[in-house]
Amino acid sequence: MSVWVGLFIFVLSLGVFFELDILGFGVTTRIWTDLSKALHPVSDKYAGLGGVGSLIVTYLFLLGVMTAGAAALKADIKRFIIGFTAVFFISYICWVTGSLANIAATTPAELQKFGITWSLKLTSEAGFVVALIVGLVVGNFSPGFAEAINEAVRPEWYIKTAIVILGGFLGVTAAEKLGLATAVMFAGLCAIVVAYLIYWALVYFIARKYFRFSREWAAPLASGISICGVSAAIATGAAIRARPVVPIMVSSLVVIFAVVELLILPFMAQNFLYKEPMVAGAWMGLAVKTDGAAVASGAVADSLIRAKALAADGINYAEGWVMGTATTVKVFIDIFIGVWAFILAIIWCSVIECKPGERVRPGQIWERFPKFVIGYVATFLLILYLGVTYPDLIGKIKAAMAEGNVFRGIFFTMTFFTIGVMSNFRRLWEEGIGRLAAVYILCLFGFIIWIGLLISWLFFHGVKPPVITG
């Protein structure tokens, strides 16, 4: 469903090529001191809507699209509509809050423009962090409200839809700097293969040897901690036919620690890696273990590092390359989930739990394969092809992807908020998650983060994003 929704929005954005400004009503948020001037349609052709009108039309459009998707997923439609309405407006209020000039303004020129003397210099992506904090408050201190909107608390759906749309945005970026983009993709592939083989084996060994977990627990735990979080834990659990409680518990841990990493790692990257921004992006992809938090961490690190590099060294890096590196690394990891689950299924079936006459079907690779990757690759390659083959269309391509990118940003913000809502720390502790958490803490902070940083440095050291001049 992420593929279908993402491609639907992507295709509508291409209307710009035919002078059809279909998504121009999408609401954007500018950095503001006067709230009445914060909202605006992405296209001036829809200026008559005004900011509030644009917000309402954007909400109605997404409500229709996502409700259709929820119906196909056999969700409770009434509860989904109520939940999505709350998720959308709370998330967007957070995004607007994060765009306040005292939070988001980054340059002396912007400070002067808004007549302010100080700013946290977090850029408008601070709205992601605000959404996460609000979500954590809801999830941990307002369980009744969290349950009421639960049908629409679907961070994996939102982030994977956003990534499908993101493919086109990164495609036009890559088209303008093709050599650099190719280098990033190749380095990303090499980095995750190395990390993959180290991470999984170490976590599995520690869980079995020192914490005495059974294979049923150790394998999903190793996949969840070392590969790609929720998706990997669920795919591995299914591959080895673990009880449903196993991947659920592991997935809960993944979400909790992804939140912790999301709150810490981008700020560490800003302070220590702003001279090596692509290393920081790869580190986010290798260290943060859910799609949503990894790509979101890349987005936050992108804005923080660009602001730091500009303030400290006067270097104005192009937007999106740090986030694109994190996303590229994460997508390569996702691609291997299906293959890895298939390998584990063969091992479990033929060696560990061998049953007479039982065989593993090759089709299980497709069953385990994260389908949203197809959408991401499709939008990326199509826009890359158009940009390279027809350079005279770059202007229209940028305009089209800018309109699609508005919706990508909204999906990102909803991802942050719903990740927070899902993170009910007290309930998980009561379910006896402490021993699993001990393995997670030891492995994540003991070696995964630091090995990820080392591998990122080895493959991306010296690779720089394009610099904006003038």
C-alpha cells in the first residue's frame, strides 16, 4: 500500500510536465514570526486558497487517499478517519511550531529578516523533533487518547510512502550530480554488506552465549538489532516460524531505541561530523534501526550539519545529500531482508528444524521482500533518467518534485508523531522486556553504533555534498 499511495502522489506531481498543476494546493510552512504568514500553497496558482484553505484541502486530499488505502488494508474505517484526523493536525501543528524563527532560523540574514537576536538554528526540521516529543507524551501519559487514534498510528506505512516519494526528489538531485550520486550508491552497498555480516553474527552469538536465549529468540533479536528493526524482526520470526510474541517484543524494543538514537545521534553528528557530512548520513542509515527513524535521523542530521557547516566554515552544502545517503544505505539494507529471511528459512528447515518432506519455496524471497523499495527505486530511476536524458526539463522536474516533496514532508512529520505514540515504555517493561533490553543496550551502544561509524568513515570519508555558491 505504501507503493500504491506513494506512486499515486508521485504521478500526480508529474502533471507539471503537462501544465497541469494538480498538487499545487499542497500546504507548505515557511519560517515565521507572524503565524498568519506561516502557511502557503506550494504553487502560486493556488494562492487564492490562502494558508488555512491550503491546509484544509491538503488534509481532505490525504484523508481520501489514506482512507482508501486503509479500506484496502481492511482497517476499521470510522476509527481510522478519526485517528488520521488527529494524527494529521497534531503533526502539522508540531511542524508549524518547529518552523518558528527562534527555533528554525539559521543564518544572520534570516535573523535580521525576522528581527530577532537569537535562534536555536535547528531549521524547520525541528518540527520532526517536536512531533516526536508530543507523540511520546501522548503514548506514555495519555493512553486513552493513544488507543482512540490507534487505527491511524502506522509509522511504517507513513515513512515507506514518504520514501517512495523521496525517490523522485533524490533522483533530480542525482541527475544534476550524477558522478557523486553513483559513488554514494556504490559505497552504500559495500558498507551495508560489511556491516550486515559483522552485526548479525555478533548479536546472535552474544544473545546465545551470554544471555542464554533460545534460537527462536536470538535470531529475530539479531535481525532486529543489527539489520532493519521491525521489518527484519518480523520477517525473521516468520522465516524461522517463531511464536508471534517473539517479533512483537523485539519490534517494541526496536522502536524504543530508535527513538533514543533519533534524539542523540543527529546532534552528535552535527558536533563531530559536520566536516564529513556524508559519513554522518551513512552512520544514520547503519546505526538507527527502523526505516522511519533512520531516514528521519538523516533528515535531522542533514539540516543540523548544513547549518553548522554554514555557521562555522561558511560552506553552504546542498540540501538532501546527507538524508539521501542515509536513505540509500537503509534501502540497501531493506533489500537484503527478503534474501536473509530466505537463507534463515533454509537453515531452519534443513538443519535446525528439519522435517521430512518439507521444502522452502523460492517465492518466499518475494513474500519477505519490502515492497516499498520497488516504489523508491522506480521513482528515483525515472526522474534520474529524465534529468540525464532531457536536461532542458530540469526546471519542470524540480517543480514537480517540489510539489511531491510537500507531501513527503507531511508523511515524515506523521511518522515522528506516531513513532512517539507507539513508545509506551511502562507497558513494555511490565511485559518483561528488561532482559531483551539488556542485550539491545549492550550490542547497540557497545559496538553497533561504533562499528557503523567506522564503516561509514571507511567508505564515505572525503566524499562531500555539492556546495551552493553565490
